[in-house]
Amino acid sequence: MRRFSLAFLMVMLFATSSSAQRRQRGFTSDPDMWMSGGIAGFTGNGVNDGRSASTWNFGNAWNWQYSASLEKTLSGGGSTFGVAGSYARVPFAYYGPAVPVPGGATCNGCNAHLDMTTLVATFHIGSGSGLHQVADLNGGIVNYTNLRRDTDGVRLAGGSNTDPLFSGGWGFGYGFDDRTQIEFAWDYVIAIHERSGLSNGVSNTNRMQLLKLTFRKGFGVRTVRR
């Protein structure tokens, strides 16, 4: 009888130990993933393109940009990491050489439009119910393509350029709950164009500023180790 009791006690201790080990994984109320969509008003100075000997003057005019992101929650403090992209159809003034270069037409001071898209890795801080602060750090690429003259739709020289892009932003968010957020933030963006064909005194940096409104939605349940 004593041997049976001892064996039973050992089985119970083993079962308790195994159960404690299985409880090492826990769950929180934090969303595991976030999706966002937004719209921004932005201004930019433009691009000096040495390959086509042209300037694309954005004129620091106000234009619209549309964005989306998919992010993974990193911690309970509202930090996330993921990918984000944006698109804008940008009006600009094209100043090109007198003689066309290979790759498209030219003009001097004509109105035109181009497609500007970005793809970045994004680090976001800030979430939760009620009013809170938010911040973003981004790094990736910007692409300028489909340069078209407004008068006749002719393609202009200098498209299909991809440049490195870096940005940072700060603002405020409001959480209707811990999974539904709306944010209003200001971003400063630097896009660095290649210097090939540019003289030393010509800028190769497109500086942009954005005021953006973003809607964020959380999904899933975050798993943590204890």
C-alpha cells in the first residue's frame, strides 16, 4: 500500500510539473497585427534628374497621398514593426534640355504629372484607449514613374527612378478601444536622388512634409512567454 501511495504521489508531482511548464505561454488583450489606411496632404520641392538633364518642380504645392500598412505588435507598450506603402499622382512643372534625350520627350516649363510610390519598413509607437501620443520611423524607397505632359499625354524623359527615402513623424492618436484607433500626425521626409549628371551646386534631395490622417485596426491576440 505504501508503494502504491508513493507511486501515485510521484505521478501527481510529474503531472503538476508538466502543467506548470505548459503555462509558460500566455495571452494578452493586445492585437497581434495592425492594418491601417490613411490620407495625407503633402508638399515637396521636387527632383533634379541629371540623367535626363531635367528638373521636376513640385513647387511646394499641396497634394494628396494615400497610404496603407501591415504591422506586427512587438510589445505591450504599443510598439509595432511592419511594412507601409503610399501612392500620389503629383502635378509638377518639367524643365528639360532644348534637345530631347533618349527615354522620352522634353519641354521647358510645361505642366505635367507623375506617379510617386513609396515602400518602407515602418516602426510605430503608440496605441491604447483614449488620447495618446504616436511616433513613426520609416526607411525604404520612393519611385517616380509615368511622367506625362498635361497637354497631350506624351511621356517625358526621366521616369522609372527609384531613390532611398527616410522619414519620421509625431502626432496624436485617439483609441475608441484597444483595437480601433484614429491618428493625426506630421511627417518629415527626405528622398535622396542620384548625383549622376548633376553639378556640385545642384541639390539631389527631395524634401517633403506631410499632414496625415490614419485609421488603424487591430486583429488577433498577442502571445507572450512568461
